[in-house]
Amino acid sequence: MSKLCKFTSPVDGKAVYVNPARVSVVYVHKGEPHDTIIGFGKDFMLGVKEGLEEVVATLDKATADKG
């Protein structure tokens, strides 16, 4: 099982946990303020407070540590 990655909800500041094996896309929505979005397939998107580079680095590290 993959290690879960901890991020922060931009709405309430609470922790959200992501399984990096299930992530299909990470992008930034250019609204105000900018939102980093983690996509799981085509049906579920999760906004997080962390920046794009930090999210990608965290997911990459968790994936590399898995095996």
C-alpha cells in the first residue's frame, strides 16, 4: 500500500490525506487566490493549500519511497 500524503484544505485548514497511487493529475487553477488541484480520474478533484511544486515533490517522494 502506498504511503498517504498529508496536505491542507484551503477552506478550513484541516488535514487531507491523499493516496499518491490514485492521483492522475495535479494542476493550478488560476482563480483568485490560485488553487492547486489534485485530480483522481475524471470524477473527483481536491483543492489543497500547498503550491504545485510542493504537491508534486511530495507525491513523487511518496511514490519513490514505496518500492
